Amino acid sequence: MVNTMPLCMVRGHPFSYHTNPKVQEFSAILGRMATLYKRQSDLVLPKAATVSGFLVLNYDIKNPPARRPKAYTGELEHIVQSADENSIALLSTVELHKIVVAVKEGILSKVDARNLLKKSGRIELIAVASRKHELLFALV
């Protein structure tokens, strides 16, 4: 059994009009994880613990959720790669809502939702097909 020690941060401001989350949001969780690694001799961590990060982001509130861009796109795409390399999940509140609704409507199982949330890098739930009122989703 693998022990994990997730470090979770929920970031965002009710008046955040930035079209991308701030770099400092990612830097904050990465810095806290680095501190944990540096202080392993001082801290009592579970045996064979794997430290991972989970950053929940709310941004670009001037746009409706369906029109908001993915987190850390364009010139900030390198942050997604860095997050993946450092076992940090990046989850926007828009994607979190999609996952919750998919589970509630029986489109996505709770097990699949948990597995999706255990990924690192940008977490996304993408609709790939539509039949009548039923949506089929692909885990990315």
C-alpha cells in the first residue's frame, strides 16, 4: 500500500479577473512541498510517504464558466508540465463542477472520479459525444 501525504491549497479571489491563474499560486504549493522534502529529518511522516500537491483554482470570473480558458494555458503552459513532474494536480473550479455533476448524474462513477482526481498536471473532464440528453465523457 502506498501512503500519500497530499498538500492541498484552494486559491482564488472573488474578484479575480485574470484569464489565467497567477504563477504565484503554483509557486506557493511547490515551495511548501519543497519545504516538506527539506525537513524530512525534522518531520514525522508516514513510512514511505509520497508527498503530492493538489491546487484548486478559481479565476477569470468575468467570463461564464463555459467560456473560461483552461488553467495555465499559452505562455504559462510550462507550469502544467512542471506540476506533472512534481506530482501536483491543477484543478479549476469549473472542472471540479463538471466532475461533481457527472458523478451526480451517474455519467461518471465515484471510482473513476477519484482516479481522475489522483492525477497530476491539469485535471480535465472533456465531453466527447452527446446523445439525446446523455453525455459521454473521456478522462484526459
